[in-house]
Amino acid sequence: MSDNTNSYGHVVGRKATIIGTVILIALILIVLRVVQLDTLQEICGEGSSDILLKRLTDCAGLSTLGDFLAGVFAPLAFIGLAATYFLQREQLRLAIEDSNKNQEARLKEAALNYASIQTNHKIALYDKRKVVFDRLVAASEGYTASVTDDMLVNLRLALHDAQFVYPDEVHQWILSMLDTSFRLGLQTRFIAENEPKRTRQMWSPQDETALDEAYAKEIDCKRVLYENLRETPLYHRFKPYLKLPDSIEADGSTGKRFR
């Protein structure tokens, strides 16, 4: 569109130059005639200038020539002005049209860039969320009936990564799983240390009560972890956060989509 506008502008410019030249010639002839009359008046004086001018114009046909030139160049001048007006208006229209199309192209490009940024953001967010999910799955696989070091490491890493890519409720949920795992480890160690002491004479009712409470807390912690860290509950909890839209426009020029 810009090349067509430029070529058309050159043609319009040449036509305007020709018309301007014609108008300039007409103006020069008019000026020459006025100068001629002023010179004649200076030579003959004001009193005789009218008589002499009348004789000269009658003899030389200046009056007829002036009427002829006026009749020829006056319409040309009017046509030139009208043509110049319409040509300039056409140039302005083409310039506005070209500007509008360029603006539309820029808006489309900006929209494509925004869509690309959004797509990249969603994909990057998905990748980071998937890392957290995989750590939780690894923690659940390491958990059988007791807390292991690998399980705690995976839970800590998942907790750290989740705070940047998941809502607060997910972060708090992972924190609660980590806290439950710590409490389970504490109860398990307490039971392992105190269960052999039951047969000793120094064993008191208070010790029995504390051991029973430790067993109850251990059972409760195992239940919480079992209900939350198995693969199926994990999948249902994280599915809304890992599910991307069915289609994401990635490239407006090729129509390529991520599904």
C-alpha cells in the first residue's frame, strides 16, 4: 500500500507542477502588461497617457490580445486551482488510508505479541507447577508406614517451589503435609524409645498414658498422609491447577495451537 501511494503521489506531483507552471506563465503575462502600461504612463505623462494608450492598444491590438489571454488563462487558472485542490485532497485521503492500515497492522502485531507472551507464561507456569506435583508424587511413593528422609526433602522442596506458582491455599496445604510428617516422625521415635520400657518396674501410669497418646497421634498422622498423599488424591487436588485451556493461540500467522 505504501509503494502504491508513493507512485501515485509522484504522478500527482508532476501534474501539480504542470498546472502551477501554466498559472505562473499567466501571472507573468499579466505582470508584464501592467509594467508596460506603467512605463508608458511615465513616458507620456499622466495627461496624454490615456490618449496614447488608447491609440497603441487600438493599433497593436493589445486590447484584443488582453481579452484573449484573459479568456484563455482565467479558466485555466480556475481549472488549475480546482485540480490542485482535488489532487491534494486525494493525496490526503490516501495518506490517511495508509496511516489507518499501518495502525491496524501495528495493533494486530501487538495483539499477536501479547498472545505469545500469555502463551509462554502459561506454559512456563505449567512446567513449574508440574515440578511441584512430581515432588509430591515422589514423597508419596517414599511413604509407606513411616517418614523417610527422602519424603521430607521432597516435601520441603515442593513447599519452597509452590509459594511462587500456586495460590496460598495450596501452599498452606503442602505446609500442613510437611508438619504432619514431622509430627508423625516424632511420635514414631517416641514410641520406639518408650515401648520397650513398658515391662520395667519404673513404668508409671503417666508413661502409659503418654505412650497411648503417641500411638493415637501416630495413627491420626498416618491417616492424614494416606488420605492426601496418595497419587489419586493428589491428582484430583492438583488437576485444576495443571489443566491448561483446550487450545492456546500461539502463532496468529500460522494458526498453530497448543492442545
